[in-house]
Amino acid sequence: MRASRGRRALLGAVAAVGLALSAVGCTDGGATPGPAPSTTPAQPEVSQLTFGVYGAPAEIAAYRASVDVWNAAAKGEGEDRPEVKLRSWPDHAAMRADIDAGAPVPDVFLASRSDLSWLLENRHNQPVDELLDERGVEFGDDYSRDSIQAFSARDRLQCMPYSVSPMVIYYNRDLVNFNRMRKRGLDAPDQDSTSWSFEQFAAAADFSSRPRRDTKGVHIAATLAGLAPFIGSGGGSVYDDSTDPTSLSFSSDGTRSALERTLELLRNPQVTLDDDQLAEASPLTWFERGRLGMIAGYRSLVPLLRQVEDLDFDVMPMPVLDSSSTVGDVTGLCLSRTSESLPLAADFLVHEISADAVSRVARTGYLAPANLEVALSDTFLQPGREPRHASFFNSTVRSITLPPLIDTLGKLEAAVQPSLDQLVYGIGVLDLEGLTEQIDEESQAILSPPEPSPSDEPSDGSSGDGESPAAPASGSSAE
């Protein structure tokens, strides 16, 4: 049987990007989800499915409302479909820890793109492309190339893109006032600007640093994700390979050049939070207090900042050194390989990626929808509410650089964190060459651990337990 036009387009695009990126695929289009039920003739009788999600309480409540709609329709119309039970966790790490401890994988579940390698290696998920195609999901104009790429691996769409939130700059409009900056002859973006230079970003940091009011201009986390937008924008790269890295690439010429330009600002104690301030409170708390001009973050910060009285904030894209670049907080909806009925689970997944279901969660303010119909709607943009330029969460998606699919990110970050802290927060003269080489060397212990040396292998005739073989008894001969 020939694949439908939508499926042929999807698989062709995934295969094409697989040739380019070796491990991920993408398509120029997306999906327009339709609630068409499965036409699969025989399905196991299943009375209940589970839906696993994580997030803030308001998000969980929105997911629960969507589940209630499904369950009410099933009961009210007498449809032959199972009830769905919601399971929730505070974050994806808590859900992953439960599954690693033996908890069953939910039939349909939310997953972070950072956990995709873990899902694949443990065979926790079932690719969704064929099941969605069977249900009439067309991959057309409703999902960006970047979101499809994020969850494509092994020439299949592993999970359905759900949220794509690029890292942006949040700024306090009372401290970072572009109108006042321009009136003083300072370099600042105008009200119609859709990007800004690193020089404008540095000028804003300096402008909002006011010793008499005890305010500082900017804080950028000394993490791989925190530095990645600046490295990428300046022509460098975080990893030595985009799909199968063996080392970080901080000591490469392009990355060193980008860091040299960036760290001139980030190591300036006049505009950044010092050790005492960081020991007293988090950067987010300083921003909420109105004492910090700018921080970097994702869409999930919006509801938290809206609750802060007298805080007037907005967002800008990450600043540009040479070209636009950022990172993203990306999630998808996945199917469990161990589900008792994948067809029924796929029916529910189609329900959850519909515009109505996604809109329920988007209204909470936390979600940056991958579904473009919702992302471009007032449900997400929420005109009249902060941030005024919510559209930047949509326009900067195309600038996201996806990291390699590795499942040792936590260990990698822990291994290099002290050196990253010294790189960004260190006092005194910066030995950029030595420190970047040190960071790369530290990363190699995680990304490319050395093979056991011959001396570590048991020699012929040894017991393999580290002890020397016993000598033959006196008077006997060794064969």
C-alpha cells in the first residue's frame, strides 16, 4: 500500500535531514491535527489509558481539563474509547526518575527533547509518524521545520512536537529604557526592532547599572545553555560535532573569539551580580526585586513575573554578535512502546495536539506552542498583557541550535561547572586559552572516556580478578 502524500513528505524530509545531520530529521511542514478516529479494525479492549505530564500546577490543571473533555465525550456519546487517567510530576526529571525506578511508562506522555536519547536507548517510546498518518494528521503548515527536527531521530518522528520555547532576554523596562537611552545618544534598538546587536545589549547593561540605586545590568548563567547563544552567534560551537561529539569545543578559534567578546561584558563586576549578591539571592529574585536589568530565560518565566507587583518587563531576542542564535526548551508528546493499545493511545494523542487542547494549556502563559495556529493566535500572544513582544517567542524559533542527542548531559555539566564558573565569574586576569583547554579536557572524560588500556585487561592464564595466577606446585610441570 502506498503511503499517503503527508507521510511521504514527512519521511522524505526526515531522511533528507538524516543525511545532513546523521541523527535528526526535519520537514518544511507540520501537522494539522484532526480528531479522526483510528480505522484499525482490531484493537484490544482497554478500559483506561494514562497520560503523563509535568509542569506548574496551572499547567497540570489545564491538562486535567483537556482529559475531562475527552472522558466526558466518551461517556456522553457512548464512544468506544477508554477513559484517560492523568499522572503528573513537577518536572521531567522527576518523571524520568520514577520510570527509572520501575514506574510504568504512561500510554501518552510529555517528554523533554533532552531526554530523547534516554527514551530511545531504553525503548520507552514508539515512533508516531505512521500512527498519526493513519489518523489523517497532515504535515503541512502548522508545525515549523525546527520543531519536527527536534523530535526526529533514526529516520522517524519519535514524538509529536508540543512546545518550542527559545531562550530570550527578559528586561526590566524601568531600568532598561530604550527611549531614554536614545535621547542620551546611546546605541539602543528602536520600538520596531526585531533584533539587537551585542553592542546594544552591552550598552543596556551599562545603562541599567546604577550604583546609587544598587542595581546591576545583567546576569547570564555560567552553563552550557547560558553561553551557547553567544558562542553560536559569534561563529563558534559548543561541541566538536553536532551529532556525535567527543569533546566540547571551547578551545576552538571560533568559540574562543566569541567568548572573548562576550566575557568582556559578563566578567565586568560593575554590571553583573557579584558573589555576595549571588549568595544572598538568585538572579531571578534580583530581577523580581527590580534590582537587575536583564536575565535570560524561556517562556515559562512569564506567569511568575506577571505575579510580581510593579514589575514592568518585556522580552528581546538574544543579542547578535555576528548572526542570530539561541537555544530552546523543547517538549513533545510521545507514545509508550508498552501501551496495551497503541491505536487508542494515538487517538488520544491526536486529541491532545488539537488546537483546542493546546489552547487550554497555552492560556496559562507557560507554554510556547509548537502548533503554529495556536502560537500565532491571541490565546498565546495575549495582547494587553506582559510581555508586549511575545511574538519574539515565535520569530526566534528559527534561530534555535539543537544540541546533540546525548544522555550524559547532567554528568557533562557537573564535570565542567567549576571551570565555567571561573570562566564567567572569576576575578582577575582571564587565562582564556588555558581555561578553555581545561574545559575541553574535562568534557572528554564524559563524552569520550578512554578505552581500557592493555594493562587493565587480564593476561593469558590470569584469573581476571586482579591476582597473579598461582605458581605450579613443586615437582610438577606446567603444560
